[in-house]
Amino acid sequence: MEPVQLSKAATLPPGETRTPAPKSIVRIKRFLRECWRDRLSYLFLAPFLICFACFIIVPVLMAALLSVTSFNGIEFPRLIGASNFVYMLTQDIVFMKYTLPNTLKFAIIVGPGGYILSFVFAWLIHQLPSGIRDYFTLALYAPSMVGGVALSVVWAATFSGDRVGYLNNVLMRLGFIEAPHLWLQDPKYLMTIMIVVTLWTSMGVGFLAMLGGLQTVNKELYEAGRIDGIKNSLQEVYYITIPAMKPQMLFSAVMAIVGTLKAGAISTQLTGLTITPDYAGHLITNHIDDYAYLRYEWGYASSLSVVLLIMSYGLMKLSYKLFGSKGE
């Protein structure tokens, strides 16, 4: 007769029951089993995962840790808790009076503005014959590739403060002004110039994604829409095109958010100054550079970076709600 195999629960002393493991422990064990089962796949992913951890995850964690310290880059960081964030909201006059309003103004105009322009131009190019479509696509995408070169050559020459500057030369010839105007040093016009230049360079990867998304929309949907009562192109865009290319719209929205919030370098490229006149073009990235590379207050600069990261995350969550599928 074979011996009876007793379960683990049966081997416990009378009156005692086994306490179930916490759910977090169960999930970790399940995750580790799945990793070991798919170890060959993770081996191929290892180069990307290592680079992502080294250059994304670790810097973000370091910034979060330094944000609660006082650190000048030489002495060992000293823990000060939330003092940096309290100082930011109560005593940093430049941040509350100039940086935050400028960043919100810049983001509200350039973000949605560049996003809408990308969709409009992508839709217009999509209507063109395929023979000339590529030329218009290249013409609109080229400014985003040249970036800093275009800023330093084209736009710096356009808004140059002498008689040779294109804008000054044209306005003086037409009689609108009598003497050259220092456009890039005038706080009244600097933010407007920054917005115009950024919109000009906003036709980047998001624009290409939208153009590709338009080409994937099933043409039979438009025929079915006309049968159901759609009468014009605007209704086609609203009821058919946008719902059919939500993944591309989401990707373009994320790229627009990232591009807008990191565009603070444009003021430095145009004016050649880290701190613009009267803080007229002072965005949050400029404020981070000010405290990190001019004042060497890296702890406070890290807290500003954390605030920028939280702003980016909030806007991305909003984008996912607008354009993400129901399962996301």
C-alpha cells in the first residue's frame, strides 16, 4: 500500500492555520517567475533596459533625492526636507512673478497652437496629390531638423537690432520706424518672438505621426459617412478622421507637451543670455539653469526639475484621457 501524501496544511499543529502571503509578495514572486520563464526575451531587451535605467530612471531618482537637500556641488548634500518647495512657493519672487506665468503663457499658446497647426497642415498636405506631397512635407519638417542653426542664422538675423536686420530694414524702408529697434532686448516683444519661432519649429515628429495616421484611415469610412448624412469635410474630420487616428493624436500630444516644456533654451539662443531682459522670456528651464549653473544651488534646481516633471506628468495624463482608448 502506497503512503498517503499529506498536504502542507495537514502538517501544521492542531488549531493553527497558515497565514496567506501579502498580495505584494505574491505579485513579486509571480513577476520573478515570469521573468525567468521569458529570460531569453529579456536578454534581448537588456541593452535598452540598461540604457533606460542609467539615463532616465537613475537621473530622475537622483533629482528627487536632491530636491530635499541643500547641495552646492562640492559639499556633501544636507537634508532639509521640503524647505526647497516652501521657498519656491513663498519666497522665490522671480519664480512666482515671472517664471511660472511665462511658462504657463508659453505652454498654453505654443502647446495647443503647435498641436493644432500640426494637424491642420498634415490634413492639408494629405489632400494634395501624392506626387507633390513629399515636397511639402519636407518643407514643413525641415525647420525642426535644423533647430539651433535656424535660430542663430535665420531668426537672429531677422530680429537683429541694427539696420542690417531684416525686420528693421523692411520697416524702415516702409516708413514705419525711423531708427533700428532692439527687438530681442525689448521685454515687450521677446515673448511674442519666442512663441512665433517655436511655432515655426513645431512641425516635428508629431506632425509626421499625424500625417502617417491620416494615410491609415480607411477610405470606406468616408463613403459610409456620406451615406449616414455627413455633408462636408469638417464633419468628416470630427466624426471619422480624429476617432480613427487616436493613437497618432495621442503620440503627437505627448511630443507637443515634451517639446513645449523643454523649449526654454530658445530665449538663450535668441538673445545669447541665460537671464533675459526683465525676465521677459524666463521659463522654468531657464530658472533651473540659473540656479544650477550660475548659482550652484543644485538642490533647489532639482526641486524645480521635480515640479517640471510633475507638470509634464499631469499634462500627459490629460492627453491620455482625451485621446487614449478606454482600456488605457
